[in-house]
Amino acid sequence: MSRVCELTGKAVMYGNNVSHANNKTRRRFLPNLNNVSLISDTLNQIYRFRISANALRSVEHNGGLDNFLLKSRDADLSIKARRLKKLIEKKQAGEAAA
């Protein structure tokens, strides 16, 4: 399982540990990933994602999963999230037409 957020695309970063003597050794900065269940208001279903804590705050700030997905770029989303975004767009288009 890769260490990548499914909604924002945030992944592992690399850098250096720098000691007091200025010795540099490579290290990894891991994203703060959590398994969460998010509710889609449009589809009335619960979906499980592995997202960063920052993404969870962004979802809440944007007013829920549906609004967050509709505003986000497809390049940042995982395949699962892209499929969900298409389902939400299709459902909302059907409701607007009816």
C-alpha cells in the first residue's frame, strides 16, 4: 500500500537530517494518513478513503466530500476518487435535467 493521500495526492517527501555538526543523512517525511469513512450527500452512501489529516480538514472546509471532489483536479485524485467524482457529476446532471 503506497503512502499517498487519495484526495490530495500528498506523498512521501525526502530530505536530510542535519546534526549539530552539520552531518547530513537522508530521511523520509511521511504524510499523516488516516483511514476515514466519508459520506456522499448526493449518492447517500459511505465511502472509505486513506487520506491525510490535511485533506480531511479541506473536505470539512469545502462543505463535504461532494463539494471537495467537484472542486478538485483529476490529476490529484486517485482512481477510486475519480470514479466517485464522475458518479456525483452524473447524478447532479440528472437531477438538474429533471
